[in-house]
Amino acid sequence: MTRPPVYAEQRVAFVDDSGGTSLNLQAADVGTYFVVAAVIVTSEDQSATSAAVDAVRAKHFGRGEMKSSGVGGDTDRHLRVLDDLIGLKWLGYVLAVDKREIPPDSGLIYKRPFLKFLHRQLYARLYSTFSRLQVVADEHGSRDFMEGFGKYVEGHFEPTLFDLAEFEFRASDTEPLLQLADFVAGSVARVVDPTKNESNERRSEIFTLLRPNLSGIEEWPPRHRRLRVAPT
């Protein structure tokens, strides 16, 4: 089987998500999509891009953390923040999970299996594309969970994929690029999730802004895929 092209330059992927893990879609404030986003930068650009993102955070959020949920339903503000983030040196890859397609009797009804399995889908794409990759994920839950999650990820890939790979957790409040991943995930959620109450026009505005920095958006379960490969 032929493997996809592999990029040898050292990259760092910052991973965060948007949406709840609950499959009880009848409950209040439970969206139909769970979105996982990876913001990918080269090691060479990491410091400068992080500083640029932090400047955007300070401009729009003062001393607070830049989070998509922090702008609430204010689409105009969301677009202003996004406009300042586009054009910086990063690429995004997004997995958009339609929870309506997940069987209610599956093991994914529980938070830990849900997070482990769906993040694994994203990491499979990343590790098959970049041979020199460090993954930095936002912290989820207890230290025991995070340590177990790291072991789970490592245990589900070929050892050769981890020869030059690293995996770690960081707190998002101290890492601007994790905040960027959160904002990208929340932006895509506004586009794909019908419960976000965005008009088609506003969804189009958000996606048009995101498009130059996205290497792909993939839907899961894979009943169909909406994937755009960025030009090299």
C-alpha cells in the first residue's frame, strides 16, 4: 500500500477541540458536532507565530485567554478576531464529528473513550503526513487521564511513526497556539453545526476567512468527506 507524501521538516501541531462529548442531543446546549483542530507550524516559525497570536489575543481579549466561547454569539466580533489570525504562518487541519451519526449504544457515549478515539483519528492523519512531528494537546481532566491518554495514543500507532515524534500536554492559558487551535475549532463549529444558529451568509463569511489557512476539513463518521488540499 502506498503511503501519502511525508514532510520531513520538523513541525509542531497544537491540538484543541470545541463542543461537548455528550451524545444526549436532546439536552439543552448540546451541539450536534464535536470539532478537533490541529494548528501546525514549523519549528522555525513557532516562536514568531506564537508571539503574533498572543498580540491578537491581547488586542481582543485584554489579559484574558483567547477562546471561541469567549465571544459567545457575537459573530461580528468573532470575524474580527479571525481576520487578525488569518495570514499568520500556520496551517489548520480539522476533524468535524457529527454526533448524530454515532450509535447511542456505542462505547463512545462515555467521555474518555470518546476523546481518545476521536483524537486518535486526527493524530493518524498527522503522523502519516509529518515524519518529524511534535504534538501539543490541551489538558483534559486529571493528570491520570492525561498520562493514560498519551499512552493510548502511542500504543495505537506503528513504533516507527514515533521515532522522531513527541507528545505532550500543556495548559492553554499559557500557550497562545493552543488558544489559536481552540479558536479554529470553534470557528469550524459555527460553520458546520446547525445548532449554532448562524445564517448561511455568516457561515460563508467565517469559512471564507478560514480557507487560506486550512489544509483540510474532514467529517467523521466518513459517510462523505469535504477535504481541500492546500497548494504546496
